[in-house]
Amino acid sequence: MQPTILIRPATEADIPAIHALVYELAVYEKEPEAVFTTPEEYLEDFRKGLFECKVAEVEGQVVGMTLFFMAYSSWKGKMLYLDDFVVNEAYRGSGVGQKLYDDFIQEGRLRGCRLVKWQVLDWNEPAIRFYKRNEAIIETGWWNVKKFLFE
């Protein structure tokens, strides 16, 4: 039997669960040491409106989330950028991810965005299959570029 899945906007009370899911994703991506943020930073930045989240709840427990923010594409215009999309391992394959994904796509439409965008690691085959099933375009000709501004 499929669990009842509630997708809702995150609240300040959800911040510890959101941070824990981000850390779970970092472990899955084999980079837990790369997480420098703390739940306290998340709370401060959430209050400032630097990012938004939707959470997936099953039986009162947060089991997945999307973390996103508005951005701008000089070629397309308004864009919603999905920085993190994670479902607790125990709930993968239960429909939680699809509901979160559909909600994110709808959020972009409601905001009048022409584009939603995110990244996927080239070795993350389950995620790549999921995105292909959902007819997302996976670009292979672009390289990520970044520079850290802290020591």
C-alpha cells in the first residue's frame, strides 16, 4: 500500500530535518566532508528568504524535500533553480520523489518561469533514469565552474 504523502511549504521547524536530508544526500554523493553549513545557518538564511523549500511528509515525518530559489537566465528569463532534491533512502521508490518533482515543476509554472534547472552527477544512474522518464533535458556539453570564497 502506498503511503499518504503530503507536500507542503517548509517551516522554520523543518530546518533540522532539511539539513539532515542535505547531509544524507552529501553522504550518498560521497562528499559528507563538503557540507559546511549548519542548521543555524539554514535557519538564518531561510528567514532572510535566500532559499525556499517544500517538504514531503509521511505520517508526520519529513522524508524528502526540494530546496530552490529564483534565478534569472539571460537567454530565457525567469528561472527556478533546484539546488537540492532528496528523498530519504527508506522512501525511495514509494512515489515521494515523483510528487516532489511534480510540485517543483508546478511551482516554476505558477511563478511564470520559462525554465527550471538543476544538476545531476554523471554517475547517479537512478536520478538520471528518473529525469529521463520525466522528459528532462540532460545537457552534457556544459561544464560546472565554481570558486570557493572561504578557506
